[in-house]
Amino acid sequence: MAVLVIAEHDNATVKGATLNTVAAGLELGKFGAGEVHVLVAGHNAAAAAAAAAQIAAVAKVLHADAPGLAHGLAEMVAAQVQALASGYSHILFPATAAGKNVAPRLAALLDVGQISDATKVISADTFERPIYAGNAIATVQSLDATKVLTVRTTGFDPAAASGGNAAVEAVAAVADSGASRFLGSEIAKNDRPELTAAKIIVSGGRAMGSSDKFNEVLTPLADKLGAALGASRAAVDAGYAPNDWQVGQTGKIVAPQLYVACGISGAIQHLAGMKDSKVIVAINKDAEAPIFSVADYGLEADLFVAVPELVASL
């Protein structure tokens, strides 16, 4: 048997979350799960398949090409993976919006349980996953013949994007069921790094007070550091920042090299989304703010004074 990783891609390139998921598959290989294969299901996606073949330690890339797979519609992708599932003991998806959309459908089609947000491989059938907003870690075992998992990307260092030389094998695409169709998309354009892939993130909380202050104070710091901008749920709910900037349990899970939290109290919901960051810097005038409990460096200060001083010194 082998491990099948479902690639997340845009028909031209493979997204970073796929590399972390491949790393989880390689961990399974250490426990006898076999080699790692990657499925690229798309349309005119030969470039993405070629990029997947370059990922270090990937043994084979399966390329399914059809117009119905162009936009990654969950019904089509789940059916495509189901058609290939019999050859695999483990099927892994990144725990992203796309992966979480497809994996439950596949698990239902295969009549197996799903293990969500796996952060550690203990054995071929046993995994760790966070529960209660990351305040506890559950050890779960699956006895299903085919194990369907979503992989929390912050739990695994990414596999190298180059150095591999896997064979690309064309597989038959499933027929379009007509269960759903793509109507259009509105893509937010941003010159900054994508939040979940950024190495540095500057985040603001409700203490920012307004969207104008958010941009006035934090944007110069993000520009200096080459960072992505993030926000707490409270800041997003107050309208200070757009939804796609939200970091936390109900937002995006991130683990950058540096996370700068400005005016963020550190509610459990937010900590669940960023506490795996390599270095956490907190700026808050409340000495009792929970964010200081996870911060590597804490500055008890008024952010409206401290952040501009920090920008001036960089």
C-alpha cells in the first residue's frame, strides 16, 4: 500500500500546504505505510503536476485532467479520489478551506471515519490532534482500512519543493456528475505575502480602535519587515480589518518565523491560531494580558507610541 496526498494547487503551481502534507505522509512511511504519491486533479494542470514531481521524496504523481476538475469543486475531487482510494491505506489532505471541503465527502463515500487536524504521527494508525481550541491534545486511533486525514500544516515542517524526480502518471478523470458547477470567484488582491505562507506576520487587535489606526500604525511596520498583516477576531468583527486577515480558531492557523501581536489580549480563540509561531512578540499596555503567557518577548507599552518608535528604529 501507499500514502496518497491530495495536492492543493492553482493548475500552475503547487501551494505550500501541500509540502507540509507530504511531510506528514513521509512520517507515515517510517511506520510502514509505504511510499508517498501525490494526486494533482485539475484542468490544464501539467505545470502543477510537474511541480509536484519535484517535491523531495515523492515517489509518483497522479495527474487527473478534466474541465470539471478545473476549480477544485469538492464533489468532483471527492469522486476522483474515491476512484483511486482502493490502492491506498492513507489519504491525506491539507487542513485548509479546500481540504476541509473535500475530506469529509470522501470519508462519507468510503464509509470511514475522518481524523481532522492531525499534528503528529505516532504510528500508522494513531495520531495526535488538538481539541478545545488547542488547550488539550487528543491521541486518536483509526481502525479503518483506509484512513482519511486532514493535516494541520503547522504541525509538520514542509518537505523540500525541489530535489525530487517522480514519474507523472496520467489517470482517468471521473465523469462530471453535474452536482455542482463553478459560477465565478472574487479573489482579493494583496501585494503582501499570503497569511498562511508568510514568514513574518504583524497582527492587530481591538485596541487598534479603528481601521484607519490599524493601517496608520501597523502598515509601516509590516512594510519594514516585509510581513503579512493579520488581525484578531475582535478586530475583524469591529470592522478594523477584512475577514481574510483573521488569525485564530475560526480564522487562519499560522506558524510564521515571527509573529508580532499589537494590542491583542490573547483570547484562547486567537492563541489557537498562532501559538506555534517560532518567535512571538507581544505589545500590550495590560500587564495581565494572556498574550504575554505565550510571548517570547513582551513589551508592556502603549502600542500607539511603541510601534512608531519600533518602525523608526528599523
